[in-house]
Amino acid sequence: MAQHDIVSPLPGTFYRRSSPDAAPFVEVGVEIEEGATVGLVEVMKQFSEIESTATGRVTEILAEDGDPVDAGQILMRVEE
């Protein structure tokens, strides 16, 4: 099985949920499809959806809700 990294395309603040009272987009152990929204990155009040580039099971989440992230930083890992 191949491991696939989902990375942030831009620097900003990473959010695991669409609003403070919403459930996280994904959790460890969840099966996701390619193109599924796994988080948001906010830059200057502009929110960009982060989509999975692989189909598989989320094995690791490396950025928490509200963490600052850099472009190219690994946000989570998916096992294909």
C-alpha cells in the first residue's frame, strides 16, 4: 500500500472544520475519495478548500485546527 501526503498549496492558517461548531472534515481512520475536502487554509480572510489528491484511508493528521502552515507543508497522510 502506498502512502500519499496531502500538502498545503499556500501559507496561512489551517482549519479542520468549516466553522467552530462543525465536525471536522476528516478523522484518522476515515476512508476518503480523491477530491474530498479535508480542510481549509485561510489567508487574509480568503478561505481555500484543501482537497484530497488520493483515495484511501487517513492514517495521520499532522496539522491541527488553527495551526499556521507553510506552502508545501504536509497536512495529513492517506494510505492508498
